[in-house]
Amino acid sequence: MVSSYSVWVGYLSFLFLLSLFKLYKNKDLTDIIYHLTGKFFGFVIILMLFLILLEYLVVSIRDYADILSTMFYLRTPLKYLLLMLIVTAFYVSHKGINIIGSLCWLTYPLMQGVVLLLIPLALKDLDFSYLFPLGGPGVKTLLKLGILHTSVVSEVISLSIFFTQVRSYKEFKNASLLGLGLSILLITVFMVIYISSYGYTVLSTLNYPHHHLTRLVGLGRFAKNLESFFLGFWSIAIAIRFSIYFYTLATLGTSLIKVKSPNTLLPYIAVVVYILARLPENYTQYVFSIRKVGLMVLWIFFTFLSPFLWVVAKLKGEFKS
């Protein structure tokens, strides 16, 4: 519920971004930042964006490597799992944004089908009485916690650095709003399923509720271990997701140090991500301490970036031209 509220809060920030792209139809996000704030402040803002996304990528890759290590590959050292994830994402990202986009189009329907398949398989074990009271700790608390978890909307805002590679403003707007709408729907549905499966108390102590759920479901008497089936598709999805992050970081890097091709920076980013992802020895302690600060910084940055740029454009009289 908190995550679904967060999408609605971040949605307001995204509307300011759409207003800017409607005004500057030939500029992407980095061009707009430089145009409105100048070279120095533009450099600082894009550098902050780069560092925030780098931290998010490092933590996400380490998190997913921990999932594989804890749930599936107990005897495989973490460093090899990290290396496998990074090399796969690096290889896909090195093919460029067009190949990544084609992969997304090719795999998205299949991924959604596999994700939705989990719902009927889990239905027999759900207890919807766990959902009550529906308001939980109260709307005020949900809104307060929700605005601190805006990663879904922040990803859409981050991808706007590729705005000029989209055919038109209308297609960017429709695709973004459709993506956000589907995200809201899926997050809400699966939060209902997770709470109905485990109950709130147990769910709050589970680190990987999705993967626990894939271990609980079965298909008749002869197909009871379906977690490997879901793991395969999940691995493909995260490889594509991380490749998008790699290419986004490389593209941001080109606007910072004026390198012609993002591919030039990809190997360096991959090495930095691997080194940083191995640093936290106690990852659980890291998640409950530094990660909270990281999420707060991410929320502040992505919530206020678009309104800030919109106000600057308004003060400069850009909307009058």
C-alpha cells in the first residue's frame, strides 16, 4: 500500500516534467537542465543525478545477488554472482539503446504473462482476512511513508534523458503514463497477494516475499517446484533492467565529461559498480542504516527536480515564447 501511494505522490512531480518537455520538444532532460541552470549548476545537478543513480544501481545489484545467494545458489560465492549480473547487464547495455528497447518490446508481454501466472497459482493459499483493517496505520502514515519510496517514478524521470530519441512528445507522454498506471496496478495487486499470503506481521520480516511465494505455489501433483521456472524469467528481467541503468549512467557521463559514445564509459562504470557492490560486509545492517539515507536523498532529488526546473523556466519567461 505504501508503494502504491508513493507512485501517486511522485506522479505530481512527473507532471511538471511533462510540462517542460511540451515546451522543449527538441531537448532531453540533461539539455533542459543545462539550458535553464547554466553550465556550472547544470553540471552539479547532473553529477548529483549520476551519483544517486549509481548508488541505486550498486545497492540493487548487491540486493539481487544476495537473493540469488540466499535463496538459490547457496554454495556459489557472492562475488561470482555479482560478476555474472554485471557482465550480463554490461553486455546488453553495450549493444545500445535501440537493442535494449527491442529486447524490452520482445520480452515484456512474456514477462507480464509469467508474473500474472503467479496470481491464479497462489489463489488457493490466500487469506483475504489478513487485509483488514484496510487503512492499516492510517492514511496519514501511509502518505508519510509513501513519499519516501518514489523509486518507480524516479526511474521514469531518469529515462527522460532519452526523450529526444522518442518519436514525439505525445508518444513519450502516453508511454510514461501507461507505464506508471501499470506499475500502480501491479504493485497494488501483488501487495494484496503478499499480505493475503503471509499476513502483515510475517511479511514485514520477509526480505524476499516474491521468491518465497514462488516456492509455495505448485501446479498439480507433479509440478510442485516452480521456483526455478519463475527464477529464469526473473533473471532475464533484471538483466534488462540493469542494462538500462548502465546505459543511463553512461549517457549521463557523456554529458558530464563530453565523451562522444556512452559505450566508452560502460567498462569503467561496470568496474566501479562491482567494487562498490562488494564493499558492505554486513549488507543487512547497511540496508537498515545508510540505505535509508540514500532513499531520502533520492526522494528529495526526484520530487523537487522537475518542479524546480519548471519554476526556473517560469521565472525566465520561457513559457511566454
